[in-house]
Amino acid sequence: MTMTFQTIDEACATLQNAGFTNIEAVDRHDWFRELAHWELEQLSGPRHREFVDQVGEEDVARAIDANRKLVAVTETGELRPSHLRAQWPE
């Protein structure tokens, strides 16, 4: 699977080009980066045994691997979650 991400400005421009108005964007990068770090810490640290007991070692290992990658792309800014809001003209 491949994904193509847009910057916040590009996403707003796409909405505008599609005819939307009153476009608002909120950059959630800092919050999401902190959340990704916290999730990785919980999976690999104090709650590791609890997660293993619930879903098994393989699933926890996959989740840790995925979260490490998530942390990496949030640190570089490659993944920059945002909330976009727009209206379709009446």
C-alpha cells in the first residue's frame, strides 16, 4: 500500500478547488506526536505484560513495530495530522 500525503495548505487548496468555502484547518501534529510516543511507551514498557496477556506476543510485537514507525514519521513531520473543516456552498 502506498499513500500520498498533502501539507495542510495543499489540503485546504484541494478543498477550495473542489468548491468548498469557509475552510479551516487545525494542525494536530504536536498532540499526535506526543500520543504516538505515549502509546509506544505503554506497549513496550509498564503495560507490556498486560497487553501480551490480552492479545499475545505476536500482536504486541507487531503493534510495537508499527508504533516505532509511527513515531519516526511524526518526528520528521512526514505525518502531520490535521482537522479540516469546510462548507459546501448552499
